[in-house]
Amino acid sequence: MSFSERVSKLSGTQTKIARVKKFAVTKTVLVFSLLSFATAAAQMPRIRVACIGNSITIGYGLPDRNSAYPQQLGRLLGKGYDVRNFGVGGRTMLKKGDYPYWKEKFYREALAFKPEIVTICLGTNDSKPWNWKYKADFFDDYMQMIRSFREVNPNAQIFVCLPPPVFHSNFGITDSIIHLQVIPIIRAVQISSNSSLIDFYDNMTKDSADFFDGIHPDSIGDSIMARIVYEALQKSPSGIIRNFSARRNNVTSAGLVTLYWQTTSGSGVTLGGQKVGESDSLIVHPDRTTIYTLTTSGTFSDTSLIKVEVAGSH
């Protein structure tokens, strides 16, 4: 099957969310000898959100970069989230593009951030004629970027974004290429990678007045984008583990470890076979090296592991 046939077949497939099991993540925490479970009154770690993108993401042309949609998204989500803007102007998904995002320090910093949620909004600059001549690589390059974030955090929830409409051709960017060629491939990536979708394109076709040069949103346009992302995150399917982590508890008594977890709304969650809340924390006090298993059920099924090693345990 040719590349174009593969994209056509995938983009035409009806999206059906299957029950899947993501790769389990094992994290190791060194503790001292430990007794039983106790409820924890502790600060839940913030969910790390990385916004990957180009000048639309970074906030090109805005008088105040705090008006860019990732910053506005952070304010919408509140204190329980750590949202960071990793946008770089002019960058492409294509490795053979004129300015590949892959070469940027922001890409390396985003990976080091080990985000639990990743939004990827690239493709606008790829549509330029001198970049789009390498369009046969776009699908594979996109898939590789998604894999790179899942390698640093197997629990990462990936959102691929359909770029906003192009209301006025500019910088070599035209709406016809975005709409008819770039977007079908991104939809194919979303299906093939089992990722989630954020649709800026269809949700912003009536917002031309909020794009000051036909391509880049103004602060109002960015507020619309932030709201679209916020709603996509809130409507995430049940069963997704966004965080399962452990932190040694130096406040209450030596040897105690606090487990933290956060899952999407509607998830059925068990910890070591016992039913627990969707998002909660628990103090554990094992007397030997123990693996804790968090499992969810819902639209997705998900599993994540933490290994707590006790000094001197065999």
C-alpha cells in the first residue's frame, strides 16, 4: 500500500476508542524499614502539561506573551497543573524542514520535563512549498515525536492538534494545503498512535477577526484556543492514568512513603486490588520491597507500577 493510500485509509476510518493497556511504568523509591496503609493528607503533585508548537503556540505578535494560549490554559486549569509553553516560532514537524523543531533546546527541555499531558500543534510551517515537498515524511516524523514523549513518560496522554485555519495566505502558508493535505495526515497520526485530538481548525473557522495577520491569533484568539484545549482535557475518556508517583514522607515519621495518583473522570481505580478514588493519595509503610500496582477501567484500561525498595530487604 502506498503512503497516500495508507493515509487515505487511516483518515477515513471511524475513530473508535478501544480498551487498551499502555506500557506500565516502574519507578523506584528507596525507603527504610516500614506497617500498613493510612490515608494521606498531603499536597497532590501538579499535573505537568507541555505545549509543543510554533509561533502560534509561543504567542507571536502578542504585546504580552502571558496572553499566549498555553499561559491562558494554565490559568483555566488552576493550581493543580503546571503548564509550560515550549513553542518556537517558524518550526516544523518535518525533520527535513527549514527549521525542524527536533533541533531546538525547547524540545529537549520538554522531554526532560516528562509531561503527563502533551499537546502538539505543528504543521502550519510544514505546509510551505519548500517544506511540503518532503510531505512523505510527515506521518513518520509525527509518529516518532509521539513515541519520544511516551518513552520518557509511558503514562503521557498525547493530544495532536489540527492547526487553526489560514484566513489569509502569508509566509508561504496557504489554507488549501493545511486543510486538504496536512490535516488528513494528522488525523491519520491520531488514529494510528491512539492519541487524543484537539481540533483548532473546525472550531475556529468563524474567528477570522481574531487573527491579526490571517495566521496568528491575537489575545482573544488565544483565549479561544485555550478554551478549546481546556474542554478537550476535561472531556478526556475515563480510565487514563495521568500520574502515579511516590514521595518519601519526611514530615510524619521516617520510612513512610506517600503514593499519589490522578486519573481521568469516571475511571474505576484499584490500588493493589483495593478500590480507591479517581485521584487521591495514600501513605504506605511496607516492611519489605513491594511493587504497588494501580489499575483503571473505563473507556480505557491502564496499569502503572511503582516499586518501593526497603533497605536490607531481599
